[in-house]
Amino acid sequence: MQILLNGKGYTTAASDLDELCATLGFADAKIATAMNGSFVAASERKATKLADAAEIEIVAPRQGG
């Protein structure tokens, strides 16, 4: 399916947000996620099903200042 990932087109076979994060290498990472403008808690990612044209944002914290 085709989604928008951090503002760019992305094709994925993932069925839920948790699977997408794992596919991208974020399985155990501390990240923040949102779908279609709404925050998705880590505990809800498995239950958050992806659909064509979904807008996903994944943000990883960075150190520095």
C-alpha cells in the first residue's frame, strides 16, 4: 500500500503501525508516532491498522542543543 511517511511517499506491506516501525528499524527504539495528525502511543501501535494514503509521522529524539 502507498502511505505518506514523514511527508514523503512510501510503499509498504505492513498492516499496522507497529509492523511499519519494525520494518523501518525502530522496533525497540524510543520514538513518537502519529497517524493522520493524531498521536499514537506505543501501546496502541499494534492495534492501529494502516490504510492507503495514511499520513504517518515518526520522530526519534536527538541529543544536542
